[in-house]
Amino acid sequence: MPEQWAIYPLALLLLLGGRENWVHALAVSATATAYLLVNNVLLVRFFSPISIAAYNWDVFVDNSSQFAVVRYALLLAISTFFSAEALSVALRKNSILSAKLRTLRNIRPRQIAVPLAYVGIISLAGGFLDFTATKMVTDWALAMQSSVLLGQSWLSLYHVMLVAVFEILVLFVVLFARRSLSDSMGLFLLLTFLNFMASGFSLVLYRALEGAPVFTSTTIFLVGGSTVTERAFVVFADLLGLLGIFYMNEIRSTLLLIGRGVTRITSLSR
């Protein structure tokens, strides 16, 4: 997302005038500036032509430091904010970021008590189950590396099983809630995104039980033979969960719209 691109919509919004356009301009400029600061590590990169120390520090922070994963996560989050606001401008809608901020300001502590309790329960269950499973295997390192099915290791299959168990739990909760389709979809998405966050906290708890450092570059084996560092897994699992909750209404509306479209196409084809 080149920050320079934000100049053109900003200029047009300021020329159009009006309160809503001013709100759009403020949201676009704020997200573009935030992206610029994070992408260029507090603007240190701009000093690299005159300082080799600034250049070396910038390269280190971007690629090798513990901040690198957090930086990429922030860039992803800010990019979604900028894109959502740009889309609301293109569709001539009210500022989505302004609406989200109003919603966040109106949230009361008791409204987040149940979601936090759910995340805590799933995090504890996942962390203790992982810790118990690893201690039950005599040679866990050998079992973890051995391929058993379609190139998957025992560890990968175990984590796939845990994900399936927790998502089946979500389905049961949604079914027994007996809500409308829209509310059921919202509840399913909310619990699924909370599961994303809980998976990151489970890893933190697992490492704490082992007495090992929490945020490390240790490799995790995922589905399909893909790998990711523990630090990246924790940061992006929690980030994706938060972003999913932040855009939950938009995701739900999109899924319902797709469902209605598929139903209409199916009925027409018959």
C-alpha cells in the first residue's frame, strides 16, 4: 500500500467538503500515516542515506529482531483499516472506521466478560491438552517428525483434531442457541474468531508449563507440511481473531449475501 496513493483521495475529499467527507479524509490520512510510521520503523529508514548505522538498524528491525513479526502484523491490520475506509468512500457510505470507533466506545465491561471467559476456558483446555499429550509420548521429537498420513506428522494431525473438536463445540452451541440464521451466523463467527485467539494463548500457556520462553523462533509444523515460528503463530492467531471480530458484521453480511446468491442460482437452474 504505497502511502503516496492516499494523497489523491485526500485531495478530492477535501475539495468536496462536507462533514462526512472530512471524516473520511481524517480516517484515510490517519491510517496512511500510521502505515508510513510502522512500515519505515518510526521513519528511521529515511536517515539511511546519511547514516550507515540507521540503515543497519532498519534492516535488523525489519528482518531479524523480535519486532519484525509484530511489525508485519501491524502492517496487515492497518492495511485492512485503510482498505475498508477506501471502500466506504468508493461506495459512498459513512465512514466505517468512525462507526467502529463509536461501537467500541459504547462497549461496557460486562459485555466482554463472557467472551473473555470463553477464551480463557478454551486457552486452558488447549494448553493443558498439548502439555499432557507431549508428556505422554516417550520420544516426542521422533513422533513429531514422523509422517503418518498424506505427509502429515503426528503433531499436525493432533492439532487438526483439536481444531475439529473445538469447532464442533462451536456448532453445538450455535445449534442449541436456536437463533435466526443471521444471529446464528454471527454467533458462529464470534466463537470461531475467539478460538483463533485462544489458540495463540494456548501456546503461551503450554510454553509456560514447560518453563520455556514464550515468544521464540521455534518451528511449528502445520497442515500440509507448512511451518511457522511460534512467535509468528501467537501474534497472527490473535491478530486474525481480533480483526475477524472487528469486521464480524461485514463478514456475516457477505456470507449471507453469497448464500442467498447461491440459493437463487440453484433455484433458477432447476
